Amino acid sequence: MSTIEEEVISYIALTGDLDTVVGQAGVTPEHFLDPATRKVFQSILAFKADFGESPTPEVIHRDHPTFPFTEDSSGPIDYLLRELHESRRRTIIDLGMGAVGEALDKGGSEAALPLLRIMLAQATTATAGSREINYAATGAQRLDLYRQARDNPGELLGIPTGFRFLDQVTLGIQPQQMIVLTGLAKSCKTTVMLGMTRSAYDYGAKPLLVSFEMPYAEISRRLDGFLAKVNPKKLQTGQLTAKEWRVLEAALSSPLGEQPYIVTEDRAGAMTIAGIQTKIDQLSPSVVFIDGAYFLFDEISRESQTPLALTNISRGLKKLALNNDLPVVVTTQSLAHKVGAKGLTASSLGYTSAWVQDADLVVGMEATDEDFFYRMKVLASRNAPPQEHLISISWEPPQFEEAEIESDLPY
């Protein structure tokens, strides 16, 4: 029976497609744990460097006569590459944990922690870091995308947010994007985020919600309130009418759907970027939501809630979105003394400008003079100009309402 490493080599030899393996997936000789297979891969790279193309099976067989080529694969190339990366990460973790254990025995936790951080960083980045695309030769592929957009005007390209205004601005939250929700305290940032998580779930996505501020009990009450159209406060006090109880009982008596919706609460603020990466590896979510991202602990500076730490966290979250090819949506604070006559702006975010620099979209939530009415403001975006929209959040029953949207396009 062939191994994953042998199947990857066979794929390259039979198809000549080295770019998918090296250029796009970032596979290196270190990914091949079998010395014999690694030697074959190194010779393929050398042949490519010398002659500009991948060697044929005959050429490889001439240099490595015992290599067992196979045309039967255990899965498509994407699966093989995923397994190759997984094996590489496991090796890094196995070796790293051994070194950490030895350091722990000899020097205690102070000696072990730096090695643990190095191991986690190496395991997290043991995937493709970059890829090269020939713009000059890929016009036909781009034309297909533009044709699809022309034939389906207004169609979302990503996961719906649950808000017409944001869907128009974003065309849906898309892989590799980082979206920041900000506002002063009690501006309903978390409530809006919860609405986005529920919209993602209803769409069929698998959300992972990491909460640093709101405990799971309160999160679940709010979600249940919107689900059953019952004020969450009544769920806490038990003051439900008979009709409300019947609706609640029907809504919660069976699972919401087939896919999971995972909530991680970390009110101690001990979570790190590497910790979130580990959860992504374990749970394979479609989209990650982080409520209170400024509470993350920065592994680089070893600080929390300082300008340097928050800058590193913002950069790390953007890399998390890019490396995992999924959208990351976070909430963070704005500061009252940074809110001027124009209200909330891109300069209002707290302690670091990195949030605005790194995000694909920054949305501000701003209270109005009327109770339960809020301005949803595009503060910064790669694809849309600053604009705002009025929404209301009511609790009897729980629901979002939006003002009419005048234009069809965000820009």
C-alpha cells in the first residue's frame, strides 16, 4: 500500500504539476519524513531548476529505480497535500513536546515556555506562506469570475451577515477577510456580532465564536431569544407566558442543524493567536468570530492590552485569516476621548491604528438620541466609501430592523 508521500511524488511525475505542490501548497523537502522519498523530491526540484519542467516517471525511475510509482491515489491532490502538512505539523509538535518536557524537568516552566512558544509558532506556520500567480496568463480565469458577477448581479460572494446594509457593502464576508466591529461601551457590538453568527449558521457555515467578555450563559440566552422571539430577560427570570414557553420549547427541543456552532468563553483573557489556531485546526470552522479581541494575550511582547500587544494581535488575526483561508470577524473598543464632532471615525479605535490598517472593513456601532436606534457606519473599507445606515434593535420581540437602502451599489 502506497504512502501519502509516494502518492504526492506519483502525482507530480504523472501530471507534471509541480506548481500546485510547491508554488501553491508550499511543500518543501522537510515535509517528506521518509529519507528515500525526500531524496526523490529533492531530485525533482533539482531537475526543475536545471530544465524548467518536472521530470517524467521514466527520468525519476532511472535515478531512483526502486521508487514505487502508483496511479491509484487515496484521494485528490488537495487531500494529499493536507495530509502532508498534517504529518509535518505532528512531527514538529512531537519533537517540540519532547524538548519542552526535557526543559521543564531541568529548568521549570520558565525554561519550557520559550520552547513551547517556538514549537507552536513553527507548527502554526508549517503551511504555505506565499504563492505566485502569473497575472499575464490568467485573464481567462478572471473573465469567468467577472462573467458570473455580470450574469448574477447582486449575488453574494461570501457568507451573509444578516444585515442588508453590510451584505451590500461586503457582498458577504469572504475567506481571508478580517472585519472589525467597533464602538463605545454598550453600543451593541456583541449583539450585532451574534446576529452575524446566526446568519452564518443559517447559511450552512460552521461558526466558531470566541468570547472574552460575555459568558456563554448570556450568549445562549440572547441567541435563544432571537430564535424563539422572546425577550432574553424573560428567559433569565422565567416570566414567560404559556404561549412564549410553547414557542421556546419547540425551538429548543431539537438541534438547530447538522453542522456545529461552537462557543469558546475565555473571561480570564489567557487565549493567544496560537490558541485560536489550535482551535481552528481541531474544529475546522467556516468563519471565526472573536468578541473582545483586545483581551487576547500577545505571545510576542508577552503583554496584554498595550499598544504594542494590540498591534501584534491585529497583525496576527489578519495572518490567521490569510493562512486559514477563512473570514475572521472581531469586536474591539473605541475610546470616548477619540470621538469628535463627527462622531465615531476610523481614528476612534483604541490604542493602535493597526485595526484600521489590517482590516478589510471597519464597521462602527454608534448610539443615537433615540432608544434602541443605532448608526451602523462604514469607517474604513478596501472596497466602499465611508457611509452609514440606521438600524434598530428591539427586545419585544428580539429583532433587527433596518432603514431602507437607497442605492444598489456601495460605491
